[in-house]
Amino acid sequence: MAHRIYYLARRVGVEREAALTGGVAKNKGVKRELEKILNLKFLDLGMDPQIIGALGAAIFAREKYGGE
């Protein structure tokens, strides 16, 4: 799993600061292996990584369509 993610990450580029989101972010083995093969330490977002995509979509929708 980590190697599949690694090859995808290489295709789009990896910054020195990165966060792992989604359900796989809760898999400590995958996270540890990715940190090793990408030679970086993922940022701790301070919240459940599974909701980050939904949070980003909500922020995008509020900016695009307005609202409070």
C-alpha cells in the first residue's frame, strides 16, 4: 500500500511539508513506511484525518457560493 501511494506521490510531486489524510492516515504502518520512503515527517493536523476532505469541500463551497 505504501509503495503504491509513493509512486502516485512521485507523479504529482511531494513538498517538504505534507499531511496524510483520509482513512489510510489512521494506518500507523502505512504512515511510518511512507515517511521512511518519502524521507519526511507528516504534519499532525490536530483532527481526525478522515474528515479533512469533507472539511476542504465545505470551505470551498462556502467561498464559492457564499453564506455564513
